[in-house]
Amino acid sequence: MPSETSLSSPLPRLRLSGESRTLLILAALALLAILLFLTLGVPRGAWEFALSFRAGKLAGLILVAFAIACATQLFHVATRNRILTPAIMGFDALYLMIQTSLVYVLGAMATLDLDPMVKYGVEVIVMMGFSTGLFLWLFAAKARDLHLLVLVGIIFGTLFRSLSGFISRMIDPNDFVVVQGAMFARFNAVEIDLLTVAAGLTALTLPLLWHMRHQFDVLALGRDVAIGLGLRYRPVMFVTFAMIGLLVSVSTALVGPVTFFGLLVTHLAYHLLPGARFAPTLAAGTLIAIVTLVGGQAIYEHVLGLQGTLSVIIDTLGGITFLYLLLKGARR
């Protein structure tokens, strides 16, 4: 017979670590943002139409949130520099040059009439080809310096911006409106027809991320330490940069350039989970990105009535974060 003491003893309580509690809180905030986005401002009798219309846009926002947060964190791991973002490699400038060139060659109306699937495919292929070419050049016989890769990316970004500015001056002012609209991310105009392709391309990275999550922790220690611990450095770096190029290309071609958004959400994740491994930090960054994008878009659309641009606010906050990190590094 069990003793009276054993019968009256309380059941053991489930104790969550600080990391798990943080992730649960972020998940709850992300769920709240999703519910607000789906239900805020829906009139009576229009639930079915509103939910079906907003669900596609919500899927696009979540996809972009994951892609940007993941690409930025992978870039930090590969470069061992948490101030840089993939945008510094010239992806945003290349996207803008593509839009400017299309308007100049085809005209504004013909550009708008292009098949969205064809246009999206061309943009993704061109940006992926650019990133892959840079990486293959990095590991050529005479060029293996990662800092040189970043420097060349900055130079190409400057070149693309200069070419875009030059071509813009030759475009008819009436057609330039189309180019001007491509300069900012369009979170409220996600192409629903492109979501299947974008989701399929993004899903290609998920098995690799799960399989290589521990390798990324080793890669973050630096080249010499990673090789000393037995990491196959060059193949891992190739896969890492391939995923960065794919994720940035997919998200940029879907909604447009967002320069500092990834920097903002990843540093919030670093602050909330200091010293955490790659996987929980990525989960935190993705949840913060969902809260920011989905919650911000819900307020922007259904509270402010589309007065303003969400991407401008996000880039402003991200730019302030970038300046803070630069000043913090200079003080050190």
C-alpha cells in the first residue's frame, strides 16, 4: 500500500527553460497578429469572402517573413558579421535594375501586361545566377577571401544602382511611375498566383536547414575552427550561399526590396535569445518577422486605412538599428 505521504505529494511540474518560454510568447504574439489580420474590420455577412481573400495575402506575408529572416541569419553565420545583410550584396539594386530595364525596353504598359509567372521566373533566375556566380568566383583558384566577396558585392550593388539611375533618366516620365512603384516593397499587393511557386522554392530549403542546423553552429565559429572540427567548409558554404540567394530572390521578386527588415528582426532575436544556437534563433527571428509584417499590415490596412507605407516604416526602424550597431561597434 502506498503511504499517505506519497499520495499527498504534488505532481511534478513541467519546467520550461527561458529559451522555450521566449519562443512560446513569440508564438502567441504571432498567432494574435494572424487573428487580427484575418478578423479585424470584417463586416457582418462577409466572413467567407474576407477570410478567403486575406488568407492568400497572409500566406505571402508569412513566406516573406521566413525567407528574409532565414536569409539574413544564414548570411550572418557565413560572414561572421552581424551588421551585414544580403542586401549589401546588391540583390535589391539588381532587382530595381531589372524593373527599370523592362520599362525602358518594353514600356510601362507592356511591362504591366507581362505574364506574372514569366516575369517572376526571370527575376528569380537572374538574381540566383548573380549570387551563384559570385560564390563560384569566390572559390576560384585565386579568390578565396570572404571579405573580398562582400566587397565585390558592394561594388556590384553600386554599379546596379548607377545603371538604374542612368536608365531612369531616359524613361518617359509617365512610365517612370511603374519604376517608382517597384522601389518599395508591396506587402498589400502580394501576387496570389505566384505563391505556389514561391512556396515550392522556399520549401526546398527546409530539409537542408533541418539537416545542417548543427553544422551552421560550427560554421559560425569561423573557417579555421570549423575545419579543425571536421566541417566540410567549402560544400557547406556553397549550400549556405545557394540558400541565401534562393530565399532573397524568392522574397524580393514576390514583394520587392526590403533592405533592413532582416537586420531588424534577427537582432531582436539575438537580443531575446543571447548565445542561443542556430535553430532556436531562426525560430525566434521568423516569429518576430511574422509579428512585424502581419501585425503591421493589419494595422496599416484595417486601422490606418492604407495611409502610409509599411515598408518605409520597417526600413526606417531597420536603418536606425543599423546605425546603432555601427556606433556600438565604433565605441568598442
